[in-house]
Amino acid sequence: MKRIDFAALDPARGKEGLAVTIERFRFFNEILVWHAHGEEAAVFPAVENVAPLVAEAYMMDHRGLDPAFDELNTSYSVRDSLKTARAAAAFRFHLDIHLDKEDTHLYRIFRERISLLEQGKAPGIMAGMIPQERFPEVVAWLFPLIGHDDRENMTRIWQMVLPAPAFSGVKELIRKSISSDGAELTRRIPVL
């Protein structure tokens, strides 16, 4: 979202914008929707069992992202560069706060109060929210954006939850998406 926000600022300043980057907000929002639905199906109910009423605030955040996307979409569709820049900044602000709260609060409760068995079910449920035909696009988008630790974690999760033939296909997608930067991941997970 940071890249989209910065790309939206140039046209508002009268400079040539990065339309291709800005237009990625549509796909980015699809990712957010799949992620939100996955959390709502897997993480929130588990947290609710051990910390009642906590998930409700995060559901509200998810619902707040919908109008943020709508405003960005509308502003960009009518080519109003100032409104687009404002909408991108608002979307990013809301998302940054939401993700920071999840990391420091919601997922801390998840890690500390939910059994490892229950925690292990969540990634499979969340991954199941992504339409299978779009999975290659998700991997190609995600892996270049995340660091080595997150790449390793995602790869290990997929290795645990996917059947061997499916994981074999995912390995190829990962290799292609980080081809010039894959040595570190291979060092960490030699089966790659």
C-alpha cells in the first residue's frame, strides 16, 4: 500500500504518475478481502473462545477498509488526482494501524492462548479463501514484497498444509517470484 500511496501522490503534485502501480490497488484489495475472510473464519472464532469481545474491534476495522477501497476506486475512476492521493493516504493509514494492532494484540493472544493444534488449522483455512486459479498471482505479488523470515514462515506453512503435489507447484511459483533472491530461502529450507 505504501507504493500505491506514493504513486498516487505524484499526479496530485502535477507530475506524471505511476498508473500501473496505482492500478494495483484493485488486486491489493482482493488480497485484503481474502485475508480478512480467512481471519474471520479461522482466527477470530479461535480468539473469541479465549478472549471474548476482542475480535469485534478487528471486524470493525475490516468493515472500515471497504469504504476506504470504495473511495479510492471512485476517485481513481474519475481521474481526480487530488482525491485519489487523499484516498490512498487514508486507506494506507487505516490499514497500517489495523495491521499493527493485529500484530501487537490479536496475534499475541492467538499465539499465547490458542493451542498449537488450533493455530495450525488457521493457515489452511486462510489459504482456502484464495481462489485456486489466482494463487500463482498471489505468490508472485507477495514473495518479492516480504523479507526472508516471512518467506520462510509462509513456505513452511504451505509445506505443512498443502498436499505434496500442490506444494511442489507452489515451490516453482516461489522460485520464479524471487529468482534472483532465492538462495537464502533455499539455505533455510533445503527441500526447495
